Amino acid sequence: MARRRRTVYWIIGIVWLIVAGMLLWCMRPPKNTIPTVNHGLLDRFPQFASKHVPSRDVVVWLPEGYKTGDSCDVLYMHDGNMLFDATTTWNRQEWRVDEIMDSLIHAGKIRPCIVVGIYNTDDRLTEYFPAKTWQHVAEANRKDAKLDKLTADAYLKFIVEELKPYIDERYQPLTSREHTFMMGSSMGGLISLYALCEYPQVFGGAACLSTHLSMAHLPDGFDGEVWATGFREYVGQHLPVANGSLIYMDHGTKDFDADYGQYQVLLDNVIKSKGWDEEHYRSLVFEGHGHNETCWAQRLDQPLLFLLRK
């Protein structure tokens, strides 16, 4: 009996070693760290310096045949390290931005557009969290929250005061708000909507995919339900003039996205109550879509058509 038990333990141990090895293999760092694209050109700016936030890599995708000064819109996208090349990402997934943008541009469905991909950092959660939400949360519910760690305002200053002027000078695209947009997913969706509220004179629209409106899994001291309510109140008070901008939002029905529906409906009600119509505010649900780059790539054409339609 003891011998049989040892054999069973030995087999279990071998199985666990195999499983652990497979997990380590899947989580290994990518061999390639510099992304490449199949369409257009990709300029890379390693460790773009800022006086507001820690430096980070920035990549700029240029449409096929682009020349400095061409009439192009500009789309700023968060999590820039996940946009173009799955061989360089932690989960081997990507948004397929170059393929989808190229297809829509060549089909004449959207205006030519430059994409500025801003890499995330270890501070992603605090940089993407809408900082001024705290003003709409009762003091008793925020006394344990480390508000000084919320750096979204500094992150947006980096984009507006440092990165955008650099892009405008180097590439000479169309620079007005009507031709300047922002897009992100999950926490990136939150910061995109926040940016439109904070800088309506800079950005003419925002696309927010799988927006983390539930605010679940926040650091200690942040009650997700309380802060989700606070964010809706912030949006209700700081939205740009109704129908003067474009707002796209969506979510799936699986993974984290399965929890977003109820929060999205509440935010939809807030925004529509301010007079936004369907031509300027769109909120979609994608059945069966989960919370990952593969799903965002599958529906990326929707926000692009909404923001950049001819």
C-alpha cells in the first residue's frame, strides 16, 4: 500500500512539474522586443522623456505612402506595446492596428490617420485611473485611499503638453481637435473618456473598449462600487457640450466584460440625459467577446469607422 501511495505521489509530482513548466514557457519574455508591422511604417521612440511622468516607449504608425505634412488625423492609443506585433507581447495577442487601419483606409472608409502608441508602465493602474473621481466620493469612503498615487492628470499632461506638440512638429498632421482622438481598453477606456472630459479643446473624440466601469480589483482603500458611482457623477458634470464630440463605448459578455453591462447601462443613462444622440454617442455590446486583444482586434473597425468616418 505504501509503495502504491509513493507511486501515486510520484506521478502527481511529475504532472505538476510538467504543468509548471508549461506555465513558465507560456509566461516567458518574448524573444522579440521591437515590434514590426505588415502595413505602413512604424517609428519607435525609446524612453520618451517627460517632466510629468516616468519615461516610456512610444511608437508611431504611419499609413502606407505617408509623407510629412500629409493631411492625416491622429489617434493616441494606450497600451502601445499591445497594438502591432503579437511576437512582442506578453500574451502573444495584438490589436492588429496596422492591418485594420490599412484595410479601412485603402477601402476609402476612413480618413488617413497616424496612430501614436503609448507604452504602459508598472504604474498603469494609477496612471489610467481617472484621478478627479475622488472629488465625487465621500470623505469617509476615500480616507484610506492613497490619492497621491493617482497620476492620471500628470499622464494626460505628458500627452497634451509634451507628446502631442512633438508629434505635431515632427509629422505635421492635422492638429485641431476635430482630427485628434484617443482610444484604449479596460483601464485605457477609463483614461480615454477622462481625457475627453479634461481636454475637450484638444480631443474631438474618444473610443473606450471594454471600459473598466465596475472598478473592481482596485488597490486596498478603494471600494469599487463607491468609486464607480463617483466616476459616473464626474462624467455627468464634466462631459463636453452634448454632440460637440464623438464618444464610442462597448463591452463584451465574457471574462471581466461580463460584469460591465450593468455599469455601462448606468453610464449610458447619464450621457444620454445630457442630450447626446446616437450620431455622437455610441454604446455597443458584442456577444461572446472577452477581455483581450484578440476580441478588441475583431471589432476595432467599429470605433475607427465611428471616429474617422468620411
